[in-house]
Amino acid sequence: MNAMQFKCESCGALLSPSHRFSKLVSCQYCGSTSIISYSGSDPNGQRAALVELPSILQVGSDVKIQNILYGVLGQVRFKYEDGHWDEWLLSNESTRMWLQEDDGLFTLFKKEAIRSALPSFEEVKVGSIITVNDRQVFITEKERAVVAGSFGQLTEALSPGERCDFFDGNWDGRTVSIERWRDELYLSLGSDVNRKDIVIATGL
């Protein structure tokens, strides 16, 4: 067994994360998820097989978005009061991105370090303007969501049922998304992607 292979603690199948930054891998046989570390794998005690919904994306495939090629490493589904959305982890040799799919609309996000103080989640109001890294962001949405399930490889060990608070806003025509996980804030800057600009591997 090489350094990048681990055994599923549930069924014993081999798990082979393809990237060194993968922290969570789902078993293709039994559906259980394992947290990956250099010392081995640990089951996180959760199973949440995702119900397949129509999508042009698939974990394990390659996709070209705006003429840049990525591999699709993983998928996370979030649910909230008004429905659900999917996030797909994309990677190539130089970068990692997240592609959000929500009711047939796509937004490509890249994480960014937070360089300024932010108001708390409780203080943020829809319709207000807050400063985010020297940008004046108009807040358009504020919700609480939970992880419905995941598949493939992820850079974060997200467990089914785990809560995520988020608020989204608009800055210069781009989406600014701030999420709160385990009392930590994460910032992503997104751009809308047209469906015609997403080409799956068979079309390359």
C-alpha cells in the first residue's frame, strides 16, 4: 500500500486520495466517509449517500470552464429552508476552485484571506453594506444551512448535519460569500459562469 492509500474503516476497501490536500474521502463501495491524515484514516461515523440529481458535472471527470481545465474532485450538498445547492471542488496543477450549482445557475468561487475585521453573523442584515477587504459589499442573502452529504474528495472534513451560517453580497457585479464554520469565517469571491462556458471531458 503506497503513502497515498488508506483502508476504509467501515468495509476495508482501499481509499486513494489523489491530492495531498484531501482531508475527507468517501468510499465508493459503502458510502462512508473517512478523515485522512498522514498517520492514516479515521472514520467520521457518518454516512449520507447523495441522491443523484440532474447535473452536467460528475466527480472524477474533467471539465473545462472558460477554457481552463480542471478535475472534479468532490461534491458537497447543502440544504436550507428554501431548498438546496451543490458545490463542486475543482483542481488543476496551479489552483483549487469551487463551482456552485444552484437551480441550474453556476458561480465559480475562489477562497481569499480575510484582511479586515468583519461584523458578526448576528449583526449582518440583508440590505446593509459592509466593508470586506476594502470592498463595499451590499448584502443580498443571509441563511443557515446544513451539510446534506458529500462525495469524492474534499479539502475540509465536513460531516453530514454540520451547520454552516453564511451571508452573500454583491461587489462590482461579483458575488462575495462569507461562511461561518465552527466559529471560523471563510471568504470567497465568485463570478457567474454561463452554462455554455462549461464543457465536460467528452467534449474536449
